[in-house]
Amino acid sequence: MTTSEGPDRDRAARDAGRIGRAMIYRRPDYAERALRKVLDRYPDWHEVRGELILARRLLADWSGFDAEEAWFSRAVREGFKVAPIVLAWLSSATEGQLLQAARCYAPPMPAERPVHRLAALRGAKKIRLGYLCAEFRRHAMGFLIRELLERIDRSAFEVVAYDIGKDDGSGERTAFLAAFDAVVDLSAFGDRDAAGRIAADAVGILIDLNGYSGGARVGIPALRPAPVQVSYIGYPGSMGAPFVDYILGDPVVLPMERQEYYDERIVQLPLCYLPNDSQRHRHGPAPERAALGLPEGFVFCCFNTVQKITPAIFNIWMRLLRAVPDSVLWLLARGRAVDNLRQAAVERGVAAERIVCAPRLAMPEHLARLPCADLFLDTLPYNAHTIAADALWEGLPVLTCAGETFAGRVAASLLTAAGLPEFIAASLDEYEAAALDLARHPERLAAARARLRARNAPLFDMARQARDIGSAYRLMWQRWCDGLPPAPLIVPPS
């Protein structure tokens, strides 16, 4: 069967897109029902089927797990358009598959593109950096990058926000945008007009903070409004697009030997590529465990979003709970996902009440409660990113297993920069053994906590990270000014 065309298909496409953007993360149960209705009529609509798989993962519904993974692999192999960000969460995903999916997903570069003001670009005393983002609001992006933006050297750079998102009226949005020298609202602009504005502003380096995640507007960088274009933070993988010149990473998440899986040129920052805003880690004391519904026994924790939890990882966690008496697993889940996770625990011989589900809290209260856990257990193939950084900043040790993809090596990068490489496992067997050993030797966790709380490791040096990213931008810019094509770059330590 071939997918229907015409008005009905267009209407269904708009409905599916609206559901995908607005409902999957907030109401995955509703999204699941709506997406099934779309697929009942258009069963070969691969992009919608990928969204349905994501909704089911958000509900911790693992029925048909292996069949869904096999379907996704086949869809990528046969060249169908599926969201690369969904593929990145799958156990079977490889960097080769992610690149292939991204190439199918990327929009073409239009023949007619904005005209750059080359004289203004080459003659400027400062390099104008344009940050394109839909998440200038209460969102992890601002929690990570705000202080880095404030610390960028203003004698060499002008930093401009190009806002393609919605104003949520939050204090976090106000603080985020205050980190820029100027803010340009492009939310009501079409792609061509938005690209024209960026080009008219003589932006030298355009940094896309969304990639294929969130409210991405990939059609804007596809028009090539800046001579140098960079992918950073938002999407952990290649965009598979000729209009992105560089991707920012570090030696752990982006080893140079992985360049073949990236159409962008790899730029390695000397420290962890993922910054964090130190100012937001000032809050009140940690609450008592009892107030959080936690026992006095050992608390394993994972505050990753539910779609990152796979049956293989959950099996390990349940074996740990059976091996460590009076221990619990503290998760961030709600709705049907809670019921499904507790039922999965019972099926694996663990009492449902040993799965403790935390409610969502305001950011200061959330950060304050993290040290109430004993050990953060990471997921694979898609690691903790922002939440792992937050845990380390709050003194909570994170145990990870280094994966094969960018998304599966982020926590290893954070731990390396935090001076805790011994918390990086090379295999899931090693990960399980390490978790059990740490639970039985709390003095090792206490020593790790003390090292983290001192905050004297490179991970916590935001001034240094700002100098390093400034050096990366200078290297990219100098190549363009010299008439050289993009090339892999290793940024020397500042």
C-alpha cells in the first residue's frame, strides 16, 4: 500500500505533527491513541510510526519492544524518513544508522539563498555569534548554557539570540535572554525571511541549539544565512546535512576516529562539551528522606526520562534491588508509566513499593533533593545528559556505561571532566558489578561525594569552558577568512 496523497493526507499530516510536537511528552497516553488512529488509515506512514514508538517508550510499554526495534532498523535501511532523535533512543542504533537516518531527514539546500554582507563580515572588529533556538524558556537548554554565554569574551564576540520559540513568560526565559547582547524574535517569520534577517545582521557563525530536537526549524540553517554554521548541544549526532559545517564535542563524546559517521567536521573542546550554569546550584538544604517517601536503606536513583529506560537496563536494576536488602529505585515517572514500571518490577521478583516515583518539582527543590540518593544509575544506549551534569554538581555520584553513539557517551564525558573516570563502565556486566560493589562499600561513595562537593575539577570551571569555546569559534572563523573549507579541529586547552 502507498500512502494516500491530497487534502486528507495533508490534514492528517498537520494533526500528526501537532500531536507529535505538543502532546507526546506532556500526554503520551493521549498521543498514543491519536497516533494509532492516524496509522489505522495510513499504516505505511513511517514518521508517524516512529512517533508512536516514542509515545509507547514514554509510557514504559515494552510489549513488542524487539519488533519495534527491528522495524526501525529496517525503515532506516530502506531509506524511509524517520526522526533521528527517536532512533537515538533505540538499543540497536549505531552511528552509521543515525547518519543514514539524518541524511534522509535533512531538508535540501534551496538554490536561492540570502546574500551575505561579506565586507561587513570580514571587516568586523568582533565575530557576531548567532544562537538559533526554540528553547529560550524554562528548559534544560538555559539551565546548561546561560552562564557560558555570559562569560564569552565580549572583546572578540557579539552574542545574539535568534528566538524561534514561544514566550512562556517565565523568569528563566528572562534570565536566559539577558545573557545575550541582543535578542531577535523570529517566531513569526517564515524560514526564508528568518534566514534573510540573520544574513542581513552579518552573523559570522550561526550556532543551532536544536538540531533535530524540540521546536527545531532546520529550514532556516538550510538556507545558509551564515558563512559558518555549527551544531551544538540540542541534537547528539550528525545532522546529515551539507549546510552544517561543524559539530562541537569533546574527545569522549566525539573521538576523531568517528569522523566518518559525521557529515559535519568534528571540533573537540578540551573539556566536556556540556556546560552548566553554576548560579542555579545555589539553593536551600536537602530535605529529609522521609519527606520524599524514601527509606533509610540504600537508594538507587535514575531521573532520566522514561523513554531512556530499556528492558535490559531495567533487568539489571531489578537484580541489584534483589541483591541489596532494603534498597529502592527512585525514578522520575508519572501516569501509566508508573504502573507499567511497577508491574515490570513485580514480574522480575521485586515488590512494587520498592519503585519510588518522584513528582516533578520546581528546579531549586529538584536540585536540592538529588543528594538524598546514594547512587545515580545511568541508562544505555542514551545516557543522562543534563540530569547527570546536575547530579554531579550536587555531589551525587553517577555510574554510567559508555555506549557506541554520541548520546551514549555524554555521562562518560561528564565523569571524565569531574575526575571520576572509575565510575565509567566498559560493558553492562561491568556496570552491574560496579553498582553492586558500590552499594556494599558506601565509603567509596562517600569519598566520591567529597570530591564532587569540592567542585575543583575541570567540569565545574565555567570560565575555562568559556575560553575554550571562544577558541573553537576563532579557529572556525579563521579557516573561513583564509578561504579554507571546514576541517576537524582540536582546541588546545586554555
